[in-house]
Amino acid sequence: MDLNADFWDQRYQDETTGWDLGEVSPPIKAYIDQIDDKAISILIPGGGNAYEAEYLFRKGFHNVFVIDLSETALRNIKSRIPDFPAEQLLNGNFFELDRTFDLILEQTFFCAIHPDLRNDYVTKMNRLLAVKGKLAGVLFNVPLYTDRPPFGGSKSEYIKRFKRFFNILLMEKAHNSHESRIGRELFFILEKKSN
């Protein structure tokens, strides 16, 4: 299975997006609600319909970027939030992005990429984050599929992958998951190591 732009765009066109909650992920919403600095630069990779971006934008965070392979997903965001700056909706490959962010929010992107790319994901996150930048969000803590997304994982795997570049500030079972994900998510906050 080739998880390319056509694959993902077709999923949004057909509305076969079972991972899409139709609202901001509750653990991420709670995390956003405690951020005071609204000037920070934030990236949502593989953001899809990006309800998190909408929530941030409506709360006054205007330095928010979404990158996705699907043009349809990005059009969906623009139609819901007409004031969202078009230049901050990036149609492209996350692994080719070249800029720096203070915070990156993870919400179903990690589980959408092929597991062979997970180490590349970790390395790229390290490069995209500013000094002391944070990567936060949710990860599935269940096996899921091996031949198609969503690909699952475990806390032990994530710690092993991330500890090279990140201080693990928090990685625990999410206590406020969406009802469709109760008991299946870890909420995490990682901070880029300074060395």
C-alpha cells in the first residue's frame, strides 16, 4: 500500500476518515488550555481536518501551521475557518518541511505513517523544534494494524524511540480521551534536548 498524497486525498474526498473525531481531541484541548503564550509557533503535522488548529486559532493562537498531503483536507479547514491564513496551510510532505516551531502537536499522524518511517519521524521532529521546543499529543497504546493505518504501538516502543533526542516530561495513559479512544491512548509531552 502506497500511503501517498493520492491515497490520503481520496480518503478525505470519500469521507472514509474513521480516525477523524470531528472535534478537537480532548487531551490536546486540555493541554492547549494551559498554554499562556499565544505568540508561539505551532505545527500540526498530517493535520487532516485539523480541529486542533481551528481551536487554537479561535483562542487567539495565530502562528499555527498545518501540513498535510491532502489538498481536500486543507480546503476543509479553510472552508470552516475562512480567516485562517492560507500560507499557513501547507500542502506537502512533513519530511520535506524546513522551518522551526516552538510546539508540535501530534494527533493521529504518527499512527498514519508506515512504521518503517518512525525513526525518521523522531529525527525530523528534533530538527523542526526550536531549542527547548515541545512535542505533545496523543499516541495509540494498542497494537492496531500491521498492514495499513492506523499502525499501533506501545509506551515502551515510544520511550525507546524518543529518548535519544527528547526529555520525556510525561507519557501516561490519557485520562480524558474521546469516548471512541478510552483506554487506548497515551498523552505525552516531550521536550527537545539542548545538546
